[in-house]
Amino acid sequence: MKKLIILFVILSLIPLYGCTNSSKEVKIDVMSDNPNEVVRVFIDGSEVGTLPLTCSITYGKHKFSFKAQFATLNKEINIDKDTESILFNTYTTTIAVTSNGNGPFNISIEGIDSYYNIGYTVYLDGKFTSKTLPVTLTEVSKGNHRINLVGLGANEEYSVNVKGDMFLNLRTFYKKTNETVAIRDFRVALIHPSPYSVIFDGKPIIDVCCSPAAIAYSGVFVNDKFVVSGVTTHKEFYIQYSSGKCVKVDTKLYKDSWRSFSKEVLFDEIGRYKMLDENKKEFDGFDVLYKAIPLPPTRTVSDLFGTQYEPRMSDAVAIKAGVDNTIKLLIVDANGNPIRKHPIGAYNAKTDERGIVMLNAKGVENVYPIGEFTVGENRGGGIFYGDLLAGVYDYLTLDREGYVVSTSMYYLKSQKNAKFDIKYEGDDVYVPSGAINGFNLKDCKTKAFNHQNYVAVNTIGPTLGTAVIITDKTIEFYKLKGFMP
């Protein structure tokens, strides 16, 4: 793992002595274990000093800014002891690989959101890049740029001063806290390499911390052939295939303790690939699988919830909670060739003579906002196979009179003969506003009946995470759960 230099901020929610009005203050201790890095701290636009420092601040919302050499982190935090505010913790790692020349440069970005919002879409200077993390942005000009990571319910913004090729490891998560708020800013510099550092320019994707799901997949498929390149602290290292054969990767001196490498590799085996050091000791690894293409009757997230999601989430297989879902996949290699009568490396499944595999998946019913599924004895979340994601959704089915026919929503499962007041007017189907919890129906057409506001659920627009299916016999509401990292 890469060595982390830690910027650590603790906001202790303890009122200072002498504060008796509603504008109570809290003491803020800002510390760093890296005395060689200058980090300027701003609160509400005013510079309060450089690390380490101690100051005080009133309860309420405040804008924090931490400015270091290569990146600026901006966060708004609501300080409210009584309500145990949900606060953001953001991890940011920056590596400046070069500092010479006028560009253009490459920015390689990895990241996870450990509060279950995977699939970040990357925007550069406000423009959609059509890419999701992890990614390498090319042809980036020298100077200041704005990077936005947009996911379900999240929009993280980073300001970056590009002076050379850069590696950014952007990690963010929510934390609910009782008495302490922590903001950590992790930075890695080339002058502080770990003994097992390997940074690839692109694929394979490795060293993504604690995520077992989508972004942890290597991005490499069986029969992929490409040049692996990057920087490392090793004089040489090996890529060991699942069969045990090894490919040696030689390096040459690059800068300080870092060495560069470039080698064309054919990944022609399925399974786990190990990375070995000069002494053939394993220090990392990655998986190589086939590509999976959903086929009817398999439904995808875009089939049910529209195309407003980024491509990987739109193409995710949609798995209904609490019921069996038939997942039909065409399994191909990196070149699009069907894999016939062969194990796929997961679920103890094997393709047929056409290269097709049929799987039975069931979404897990629970009160949590995060989608999980089972395939036989296997339980997972986020990723279904390879780079194919899984979108689990809850449902509520009503008959035309408003009675609950079936549901995966826990707050309704215990209510026998539950009934919703439904009004029909022309082609419109109205339900009381706010009566059906958990579904985003805010953009629907509205009308008052007996002085109560109703929404026409058949007029729902392109709303994230909610869909309504109306037939001659039933009205179905779908709610997409969060993606697990």
C-alpha cells in the first residue's frame, strides 16, 4: 500500500467557557503529521493560518478550505451538536509525477465512495467527460482546473493546479457523529515512496483499498493485449497468471526513488493475477474475467429508470428485491468472441454452446438503502460480474382500487389490507401527495381533491431512482437502491 501523509482535523463539539447565547462556539484543533507540507486553512473565506493551528467557530454551516501545493479541498460543514449532523469526511491523495514542461498533461484519477455511491461520473471544468472512475484524463492543459465527481446524491468538487502529470486518489464518505467531526486529507508524494508502490498509467486497476465491487475490478478482460506502463519503486516486478506462469516487467530510473516501466502484455487466462516483487513475493493483485452482455429478458437500469445515469449505471442489470430475476448474459472475451461451454469464473456457472449463461438472482429485502443480491449461495452488491454492475430496486404493486398486492417495502409488509386512496381523471392516476414514502414523485402533475393535494403518478418525468408502471390491472412503483462499493 502507498504510504499516506495525513492531514488530520478534529472539530470537538464542546462549547467554550463563557458562551451563553445561541451562537455557541466550538474549539477546532487542526493538526498534521507532515511538518514539511504547507497547508493553508480558510474558514468562510478568511484565512485562519497554516497547519497546525487551533481556533474557534460558532455553531451552524461553515465553508472550510484546505489549500496545499497541488490541490484545494473545499467542504461545507454544518456544526450542530443537538441534531448529530451528518458530516462529510473527504480523503484526497495527490501525486505530482512531473513538474517540467508546458503540457498537455495526464491526470489519472481513482476513487471510492464508502457510503455506497459508486460509479462517479467525471467532469473537467464543468464539461462531461463520458468517463467514470477510475479514469485517466489526457490532454489537460497546465494551470488550474476544476474536477467534479458526480454520483447518486453526491457532487464532490476539487480544484487542482496542474503542473505536470498527476495521480489523484479521491475518496469520500459520509459520517454521522456524536461529538467529533474528522476531516482527513491524505497526500502521497514521490519523495515518500512505499516499498511496494506501483502506479499504472491506466489498466490494470489495482490498490483500491477496501472496495470489493465495481471500481475494484481491474478493467482487464480475457485476451486483452495492451502496453502496461507507469512508475514503481521496484527495479523489476512480475505479473503472475492464474496458471503460475510469469511475465517479467523491467524498469529504468525515472526520478528520485521512482522507476518507469512499459511492456506489452497479453492477458489470456481467466482468474486472479498476482504481482510479485524482485524476490517473487506477492504484494498485490487483480482479477481478469470475461465481458458480460445482458440479453432479453434481462432488464437494465435504463430499461426501468431511463438513461439519465452515466453509462455503466445505465447498463447495470436491474434486480427486483424479494423475487427471482432471470439474468441472461452473453459471455465474450476482450475481442467480442463468444466463450462457449466454459466456466465464467463466478457463481459456479458455465456457458452453453452459444456462449450464453443463465443465472437466477434475487434482490435482498431489507430496510437498508443499499442494494444487495444473491445468486445461489453467493451474496454481493454493486458489481454483478466483471465490470457489469447490479442495480437492486424495491417495488410496491397496487391494484386499481389502491390495495397493496405485493411489496418489498418493509413499512408496508406488516400492514395487511393496506389501501391507498386513488383518484382517476381521464388518463391521469392520482395518489395523495406524500402518501407513498420513499418514491420521488415531486415532478408529477398535481391537483387538489377535497382540499388535499394529489399527484398524477402517470406524469412522472425523468426522475432519478423512481419509476411508475401502470397496466390495466396494477400500478407498480419502483425505487432504485444505492449501489454498494
